[in-house]
Amino acid sequence: MTKGHEHVPPAAALPGLRVERTADRPVHLTQAGRIAVPLTVTCGGTAVEIASLVLTAEQTEEFYRELGGVLHPRPSTEAAS
């Protein structure tokens, strides 16, 4: 395991840890053509790290569909018997 891939405890073990969109940094394309969403990691209300969620176009499309499902859930369509 490389230094950058050390084990990180689950968020439940790190009280006060939050990851949010970074307000002043826009979503952008990386040099490799992936989509980068800037994020700020805070602990106890103090910013401790700026990172990016980097997704391929296909991953972004799937994420978009999942978000749409959360924002606009379809009513269950159970067949009448």
C-alpha cells in the first residue's frame, strides 16, 4: 500500500468530519478529460483539506441518474392483482 492509500477510519470514527462542495471552485475537466468536483473536508467546522471527486464521463452520467432518482423519485408501480 502506498503512502497515499493508507487506511482511513470510517467517518463514524471521526466525529465532526464533513465533506462539502467547495463554494468558490467550479466543477471542471481534468487534463485527462475527467470531471473534477472540488470538495472541502472539514473537522469540527475547520477546513482541513481541499480535494476533488474525479469521475469519468460514464461515472458522472450514472451519478446524475442517481441524483435525479433521489430528487424526483418515481412512485412505485405495483401490478394490481
